[in-house]
Amino acid sequence: MAINTEHLDNTLRALESALAHYQQAVAERDAVEEEIFRLAIIKGCELAQEVSFKLLRR
């Protein structure tokens, strides 16, 4: 039985993108964007964990 990991792959790509944007905001010292992307990273980690647990149960 093959497990479809497409949703997890998309989640991880979004997380990597948020991290790259966060690092750019830190370099530019943009406090508002730093906070936005920090929160996006946290939410992305939570979503990746949730999706991973669902895949493990299958």
C-alpha cells in the first residue's frame, strides 16, 4: 500500500519558503515581516507534525 505524501511535501516546501522569507526579513531588520514569518514557521511546523502523525497512522 503506497502512502500519498504530496500534502506533506507541500507543507515542507511552504515551511522552507517561510524560513527563507524570515531570514530575509531579519537581514533587512523588518520587524513586522519578521513576526509574520515567525508565526508562519510555527504554524508550518504544527501542520507538518499533524500531517506526519496522520500518515503514520495509515
